[in-house]
Amino acid sequence: MASSTAENLAARLREMRRTRRADEVGAADSARALVRLAFGTTAITLAILVVIAALTLVAVGDGLGSLPATVASMWLGIHQIPLTIGEVTIGVLPLAPTLLMVAAVARATTRATDVDRPHSEVTAVILSAIGGPLLATILSLAVVMDASTVMTIQSPDALLAFACTFAVHAVGAGIGVGLKWWSTLVVRAGVADWVLKGLRCGVVAVTALMTLGAMVVAVRLVINWSVAGDLLAAGNGWIGGLGLTLLSILYLPNMVIGAAGALVGAPVAVGGATVDLFGSQGGQVPPLPVLAALPDGGAGHWTALLLIGIAGTALFVGRLCLDESLLRNIRMVVVAAATSSLFLVIASVLAGGELGVLGKVGANLPVAGVFMFGWIAVIGSVTALVYSALPSRRRARSNIIDDDYYDDDGRGEEGRSDTDDEGVESIPVVDEAAIEFVPVDEQTPLDDDHELSPEPGRPEVIVDGWDPEDWALDEVWDDAGSVVVDEPIDAAEGEELVSTDDFGTRRTR
């Protein structure tokens, strides 16, 4: 017996040691995963920037002495932090590297997150995804500040740099966590189905608008390919042309967002030029080949085609929001319009900014937001009204109402007879006119043999002169359970018979 107890104790100790070692290994793995998440994407990005900066400096004939400052400036530029070189502030930075950074952070966060993780671990994942890049931003600011003493570059505002870095990586981490936790969060928050559908339709609207803008930019570049070639030729050799080509590719998302703002009717400023849905006004623009897509003069017959395109996009979104209920349909349209308007305004903020002496670049934000909301809301609401007025939809709603109003045998509430399905006449047990309420102070005290007492302050209900709480119900049926026994029912001994009905129900007190 003693040996068996010792063996059990030893087995339990071995199990505890294995569990402790497993916990230690799991904690170490979690710590390594958080470190990889915090510095993995940052280290890879900085390595790529070092290679690009070194090749650029060697190609232009400069030494590698300015390599640290160049890499730090490029890191800050990826996070949309305005840079000041000499007296010129460049606030319009390419969005392509920023979008790639957000996608990389979202992918890394998704791999490190799972729905079965506790909230503390999910919070640690998000903080790790933000903390590592913030450290890299601090180092970049220190390098740029040190280089500003011997170079023309100026150190940006530290608070703005931290805010931009935090925003970029917080968005990426939020997307990564949302891809795993979206369904759980929606269920816990109790979001209505029509809200979710409206949000999805709003995202579809923005995606369709950006696709249409990309198509417009591509067509304009093909038409003005000779202008783009002249700008490339002005790059002083193949190195300059290659640099302008890469820079144009990085600025393509900015062009697409600007085209989307112009399509909805908002004026878009590009340096000294202004572009809208109906044409453009000339002015000085940066010598970037991708800007050859800007229209020259009035849009002419292109205006009607562009209007058809944006109206078709709004009609497509309105078609996605269709619902049998007109009220739900209008609600989804409003949510979709608000979502698409918000996304367009945020994208326009990111794609625009100050461009030194050339002025401001970007769409008019209030006009872009209002016009985007108007296109989706107006056309979507008209689509909902037309869909609701169709004869087929009206018949469908009538059938739904009839199913709720009529019972299985097709008789409505007004057409019901006083007999049930088996032909037995239904006699109301109580006449509502016979119900009266006795004030509390006039109620009759209960007998001594009553076990329950009335609640204080509750009025006594009298039906046909009797208190319903004193009734004893006794239903008598035959063996078949369907035919009422018509034999007379007598009161039990010691009870007073109150009344009986055709169903054999007796009331005694």
C-alpha cells in the first residue's frame, strides 16, 4: 500500500515537472514570437531601404557618408511624415510604400493572432506590432537631427512623427486582428445585419470607385504617352529616367485617389492646376511622368461617359442594398453612403498635402465627402423606391402580411366564426363588462383557512360577483378526449357550485 502511494506521488511529481517545462517552453515561444512581430517587419524594411539608398547614392556619384540620413529619411517618408529639405516642405509622399507596410504588418499580426487566445495576449500582439516601429522612428529622428547640422534636411516634429508611425502600424495591426476576430466582435457587439450589409456595400462602393479611377488614369496615360515620354527624357540619362519611372509607380495610388475624387465632382488641385469632372485649368505641376494623365482643357464628350460610369457605380451599390423592407433598404443605403464617403475623405487626406512652392495637392475634402455621400444616397434611395413599388414586390409583401394575418384554414381575424374547427361553439367564459375592481380599503378580509394573503395595496378583482382566486377548475372529458361529456356535474362535498359550461368545466368555491 505504501509503495503504491509512493508510486502515485512520484507520477504526479513527474507530471507537474512536464507541465512546468511545457509552460516555460510556451512562454519562451510566445516571447520570441512577440519579438519577431515587433522587429521582424521593421528589420526587413530597413534592410531593403539600405539597399535602395546605397544603389541610389552610388548611381548618382555620391559617397555612402549620407547613407544613414538617407535611410532614416526614407523610413520617415514611408510613414507619411512630411520632410523639409532646405526651404521646401514635401508633404505629398507616395502611398505605395505605406500601403505595403500596412499589408506586411497586417499579415504578421494575423499569423500571431488566433481566436482562442486570451485578450491579454491579443493586446500584447498589438502593442508589439506598434512598439518596434516606434523605436525605429526614434532612431531615425536622432539620425536626421544629427545630419541636419551638416545637410540641408531638417528634423520633423517628433510628436507628429510618433503619431504617424503609431497610426500606420495600428491600422495594420487592427486589420490583422480584425481578420481573425471580426465575427466574434460582431456577435458580442450585437451589430444588426442591415448595418453589416451597409458597411460591406460601402466598401464595395469605394472599391468600385477606385477601380474606375484607376481605369481613367490608365486610359489617360495611354492617350498622353508622348507627354510622359518627354518627361522621362528630361531625367538626364537612363538613371534619371529609371528614378522617375520608379517614383511614378510609387505615386500611382495618389493619382488613383485623386481621380476618384474628381469623378464624384470634387475639384482636385495639383500644384497650380485644378482638375474636376468637367475639365481642368492649367498651371505649373511637378515634372513627374505619371502626371501626364492630367487632362488638358475641357473634358468634352468624356464628361458624359464619366457621369455614366459614376452613376452606374452608385446604381450597382444600390442594387446590392435591395431588401423587401423599404425602411431597411434606405437604412443600408445611408450606411453604405456614409462608409464610402468616410473612406474617400480619409484616402484623400493621405494622398494630398503641401508641395512646397507649388502649393497644395489633393481633393477638396468637404466637397468630396458630400458628393460621394450624395451619389450613393440619392441613386440608392431612388433604386429602393422603384424596387419597392414594383408589382411583384407589392405582391410579395401582401403575401407576407397575409401569412401573418390569416391562420392555416385561410380565415382572417374578422372572418372567424364563433365555432372552432370541430364545430363546437366557443362560449366566452367571462364577460369583460362583469369585471370590476374593488378598492383596497373595501376588500373583504380573507378567511382563516386561506394560506395566501393578498399583496399590500393590490386591488381585488371580482368577476360575476366571485373572486377568481377562489375558483376550482375541473374539466371532465370522455375517453376519446374530444367530445364533451354532457352529464350534469354536482359540486363536491363541502363546496358551493358556482357555474358550469358546455365543456364540462365547473367552478366551485
